[in-house]
Amino acid sequence: MNLGNIRIVLVNPRYGGNIGSACRAMSNMGMSDLALVEPRQFNMREARRMACHAQAILDARKEFRTLPEAVADCSLVMVTTARKGLYRQHARSPREWAPLAVSATDTGRVALVFGREESGLTNEEIAIGTQIIQIPTFHENPSLNVAQAVMICCYEIFVASGQYEPPVEKSPEAPSGLRERMFGLWEKALAEIGFFKDDNEKHMMLGLRRILSRGPLTVDDVKILMGIARQTLWACGVSRREPVGSGRTRAGPNHAKGGAASGGGSSAARAAADRMRSS
């Protein structure tokens, strides 16, 4: 697989912005071979501005007088069209053709040909292709901007190439034992603020487990949730009366005042919980 063997061919392009945007799309997807067939006089300043970190592709572009010349050294020629008709049958989406394009780069060049901004490719130009690409769109407005079409096709080929590496979570997924300690802390904290009513503790804890199990929890995620529960217990003045988890405990606010207001923090927390429940 060699994405350097993918050639993007723009036929008779008119607007510098589209040419520059196509360069940027190519660069985003690891491609660099741009060919222009009989380009009309375009605004180079606009093209360079829209290329955005891909000006090297624009500068290295090849220009040809005819489409056959532009694809003469390509073993696979994929032409794009938004229209349907006798000469445009057997079209497939970029996603369907992408694996074939990727595999063909091992042995030769692959051309992706895009037509004029206002009228696309002619039937004669379509006939040069070995495959026809049609990007699925809403039927009332099927024609895409040429740079958008380049982006979609390049994206599908890049994904099919297997080069994309999704970001790796730096924090590992939390083990079961750590998650259970977290739920234990939350159960203590919720009980301390009077969240449970009418013997619904088991039901509410099952609900909390369901909410927190909708996606994987990392070690860092669990530590944050445990920290919230510990801080709640500390605010209620219970962290000295009963150790919480394996972390270092701190004196609650009531103990810091010599116990003169013992239980006050817990009562305030319960009152806050009641207000939240009734709102």
C-alpha cells in the first residue's frame, strides 16, 4: 500500500479556492500527487491561501492538455460523477471502491478524476475510467463542490489503507476492585447526606451503577469520583470517625472547630439533598 501512488486529477478547474482546498484535503489524507487538466486561469493567491499547509502540493502540481495524458501511467482510473445515465452505470460509492484503490497502489498508480465545477465530466471522459465513483447524496441536490468530493474520496481511501490510529487512552480501564471501592464510598456519602429515602438504598445504588456503566471508566475517572465522595464525607464531618478508602483522611470542618458544631455539616448536607430532591 502506497498512498503516494494516488493521483488526484482535476479536469478544467476554474477556481483557485477549489484547487487549494483540494490540495489541503489531499495533504490531510497523506496524498501529494496533483494533476490539472487544461486548467483555466485561476487566482493563485486564493489557491495558496486555501491550500493551508499544503502549498507544496500546489507548487508540485502537474499540468496536462488532455485527460488521457494525465492518466497515461495509471493502471486504475476512477472517474467521479453525480449524474446517472447509460454511460454512468455500475457506479459505486467511494467506500466500496476504496479497498480496490488501496490494493492497486502496491503495483501502480491510481487516478481519481474529478470534473468541472459547473458540469462535471463528459461521457467521453467517463469512458476513459476503469471504475465509476458516485458519492451518495440527497436526490434534490446531488452535485458536490469539487473540493468536497476530493475530501470524501481521499478520506475513504485513507481509512481503507488502515493507517489511521485512534488515540490511546493514557489512563487504563479501572479494575473491578477499584470500581467497587468507589461505589462503596458513594454509598456512604449518599447515606450521610440523607439521599436515600424509604429503604430505597439498594434501588438507587443499582441506578447509579447503571449510569456509570454506560461507558468504560478509567483509573483516573474512578479516582475523581472517589475524590468527590471523600470530599462529601469530609464536609459532613465523618472522615475522622471512619476511615475512607486507602487515601489520607483529613479532619472535617466540625472537628477543625473542636467539635462545637458536631453534626452541623451533615445536617446542612442533608438539607441540601432534600432541596435538590424536591425541586
